[in-house]
Amino acid sequence: MNDIRVTKADGTVERFRENKLRHSLRNAGATRQEITEILRDVEKEIYDGITTEIIYRRAFELLRDLPQPAAARYSLRRALFGLGPTGFPFEDYLAKLYEHDGYRTKTRTILKGSCATHELDVIGWKQDDCFVAEAKFHQQPGTKSDLQVVLYSYARFLDLKGIAAHKSDTCGAKRGVVITNTKFTTAAIQYGACVGMDLIGWDYPRGKSLQEWIERTKLYPITVLSSLKNREKLALIKSGTILCGDIIDNKGLLTSIGVSRGRSGQVMDEGAKLCAL
């Protein structure tokens, strides 16, 4: 398999790495035996030049047959693309993650700086910290947030530095943050590190990436549930339902969008197992 090359979402080509796929399956909760079986089936079908998307889809199909919600965890990155197309649900989702970590939050807020008035995607504050965040939502995995995004986000933070985000905020803006559901360019990461901007991407920074944040809090978006149809996910998002836990806590939500009683049980069971991981 060493001579097989795969095409990534951004168009670049690299050698097929079995360990990379194995690691993803293990993170999704598949057992060692299940991983071995899935790899064997996938490797029978791959060919030189195959896209990572095709490999993902095949592995996902095999994972869906497993008893635990491994397919949902494996599809987490793609599930975030479902928080669109406007990006507003992504901002609301980020606010939920920050609230879990003890912050009070607001989304899509107008805040007057020293020199200009700014519209902010997410702001958060607690007793000893306050941040202003730019949420860069992309619908394609190959799209990256670049240097320009970090440059204007840093300029915005400088204009807002020390200014209270809310009347209950007692410390004023201390940090500027840029969060994306995909990746940052190398130049963006280098600049962010140089000026002290916090950058959070799907797999950056190591140990505190968006993926690791979600898995630590177990606040999975409803778009990750494989037992829901796409139109049902969109209906739930439109109603303001973002988290799997919201469904578990309110059985009537599924009924309100036309999900049958039998399927509601299936959806809630998947959600409960996912949140319990």
C-alpha cells in the first residue's frame, strides 16, 4: 500500500497512511477487531489518486453497522459543516462550548471600540477573563482561514482591548480569539503566535483544538446524529436546537418536527450513548 497516493480536500496529494485511518477509527470508539476488519475492507477498494472523501465515506458506511455511536464521532468534522450555510448556528454552538467552561456569552453583538464600532461573532466573560472572538465558518474541508483573517481580527481586538463586553463584565476584553471549523494557514498561525492571538482550529493547537474541546465537553452538535435525516437536522437548527443533549432533555422536540415515535427512540438512544462516551 506504500505506493498508493490519496488526494486531500485541499487538493494536495500524500501517500496513503494506514495509521492515520486507524487512529481516526480508534478515536471514534471502534474496537481493535472492528478497526482491523474495516481497514481490510477499505484497502480492498482504494486505488492510486483516490480522494480522502471517498475513503471517509466507505469507512463511515462500515462504522454505521457497529452497535455503539462510533459513526457519529467519526463524522464529527463533517457534522460541523452542517452548521451552515450562514454560519450563525456555528457561532451559537461555540457559545455553548464556552458556557460549559464557565463563561457568560453573547453572539452577534455590536460593541463600540476606541475608534470604531464592531459587530462581534461571539463574546464571553467571567470574573477574571473576557474575550472577543471571530468565528470563521467554512463549508468545505479544504478551505483554510488565512493571514488576512487573523490580521483584521487582531486589529479589532486592539480597538476593543480593555472595553467591557457587557455591563456585568468587570475585567474588559483581555483576549482576541479566532475560531474556525477547518484549519489555519501556516502564515496565520505564525502571526497569531507572534502577536498573542488565540487561534482555535479543527486540529490546532494540539491539546486544545476544536475537536478535542468538543470531545472533552461531550457537547456534540445535532448534525452528528446519523439517525436523523438532513431535513430534520435543519428543522431542529432553525428552531434553535444545537446540541444532542437538547434532544435528550426534551422529547417533544423530535415530535414537533415530524419524527415518528419509533424513530424518536432511535435518535434519543444514539444521542444518549454519544453523550455518555
